[in-house]
Amino acid sequence: MIPPIATRFVAGETPAEALDHVRNLNDRDLKAIVNLLGEHYDDRESARADAAEYRSLAADIAATDLDACISVKPSQLGLDLGADVFREEVTTIVDSAAEEGVFVWIDMEDHTTTDTTLDAFEDLARKHDGGVGVCVQANLKRTRDDVRRLADIPGKVRFVKGAYDEPADVAYKDKATVNREYEALLEYAFEHFDGGIAVGSHDPAMIDRAIDLHEEHGTDFEIQMLMGVRDDAQEELADDYEVWQYAPYGDRWKSYFYRRAMERKENLWFAVRAIVGR
């Protein structure tokens, strides 16, 4: 059982609990990106088991007519075992979800996974004429070229700043530079993409910039934020824009909760207050 301290950031341990959270979000005009927690498997059975759960989850979402999609991690689907393992598992998920009419996001992990992830996304997006999305990270020096490649591919692209501690030869390390890159990527996307832009950021300045670009170009976009981070802002933005909350669930919640609690000062204080009962 997940303790109350962690329920701000995690939507439960079971698919049923996660879908209950989705219903609550939908009642508040928020949509949900549901992710089963798990990554960096070194055995095939774990990858197969999570792939099977994702297929079942997509069927459940379709059957309940919830406003939700799913998001998978390449290393969760066996990428550490080989690109062929990941490709096989992610294809079964996307193919099955497409039959149910459920969208699938493919998360991006560290820079060593970028080519394999983008190749899988492109093939699956063209196969299904959309129905699948991928994430790109502004801190990687290669991302401007990647975004040019993605402009003509059906599907969606999520723009994030990047959370992995990448080496300086492949990534920008300065926060101001990453912010400039993020804004430049948004500007390119709103000018050249035919919709399908997801602004994955909690930064008010970047969200405001995306809104300005939307008004300037008329390009459709959505805002994506993590469960438990700027919840009030999520609801406020949902009054005028399409807002999706990334809602993870599963029994591997401890390490995820620790990352969320430690990455921002207000999250850490929330955890401290919960522990001391204040």
C-alpha cells in the first residue's frame, strides 16, 4: 500500500487505482497520461509482463471511455537487452492500443537511447498514421536536427528540457542555454509542425511562450505536467487549454517518489511536513 506521503505523486499501485485517478482528473477537465512504473530491466520476462499490462491498460481505457493515453519507457520494454527486444515489445503495445483507439507515448531516456527510440517512433507513427508520440530533450545538442526530422512525421512530439545528467560533449549543462534551446525548439515546432505539439514543462515562462506562439501561428498544442507538481496551475490552465497530467502507478513507486520529492524545494518541504505531521 502506498503511504499518504507518496499519493501526491503516484496514482496507486494497481491499474484500477490509476483509472480511478483518471476519472477524478477528467471530472476537473484534465486528461491523463498513464505510466506503469518500471525501467532498466535486465530480464525478458519483466519486459513482457509490463508490455502485457500496457496492452490490458489500453483496453481498459477504451472500455471505460476515459480521456487518457499511456506512456512507456524503452528500458522498461527491454532496450537494455537489445534494440530488437524493445522494438518487438513496443510494437505489440502500439498495435494493440491502435486497435482500441488509445494513444501511446514513447518516453525518452538518456542520450544513448535516442536513435533507437526515434527510429521506433518514426516506423510506428507512419504505420498507424499517428497514434503515437515521442519525447525530445532540449538539453541535448542534437535535438534541433532531430526536431527537423520529426516535423513531417505523423504523431506528436513532447518537448522537455531534459532530466538526465548527460556528458558535456552531447548536452548543454548551463540552465540558461537549455532554456534558450527549449524556446527555439518551440518556435520551430509552432512554425513548421501541423499540430501535435506537447509542451512538457512546469516553467511558467515556457508555457506562456507556447501560448503566445499558439496565438501567433494557430498551431494546436497541449500542456503536459507531472502529477503532484503545480496542481493548481494545471486546473487553471485547463480552463482555456488542453492539459494532460502524467500519472504514474505501480508497486515500484519508492524510487520515483524519492526523485520527485528531491528535485524541487517545495516538493521536499511537502514531504517533510507530511512526515512530521504539520
